[in-house]
Amino acid sequence: MAKDAVYLMHCSPRCTAKSKRSGVRCCNPAVKGWAVCRMHGARSGAKPGSDHPNFRHGLRTKEALSLRAQVMELVRESREIAQILGV
Ligand SMILES: [Zn+2]
């Protein structure tokens, strides 16, 4: 129990965010299941993937980009081998 707690609600978990300027903690009540309060990012943001509201076609997902990079690396290697063999 906190020292200066007046009501039981004052004993609830507190926001762990710290001010950029003063370094003082926020100390608003944290949202249930989160370490921060509603003003410091709890419940914010959408999950990445096809459920994201800005998802269009999936051509620019991390998986698609890495797959494309792997294919381009294979093409580059095959060109080097073809150049060595003189094909
Ligand atoms: Zn906060």
C-alpha cells in the first residue's frame, strides 16, 4: 500500500512512463494488463498484418520484402556463376 494512499484505488498499479523533460513519472493509474496509462500508449495501435486498417495487398509486408530480397540474392549469385562460367 502506498504511503499517501487515501482510498483503495490509490493502491492500483501506476503508469511507468517518465517525462522527457523533467524525468518525473506519470503515476496515472495503469490500464488493466498494461504498464502504462491510457495517455501513454495503452491499447493503442493496430496489430500488423492483414487485420491492420491500412493493409492493401500484402506486397510490402516484411515477409514479402524478405522473400523478394532472397530471390534477388539468388539471381545475383546465379549471374556471378554464369559470368564465371562464361555462359
Ligand atoms: Zn501515463
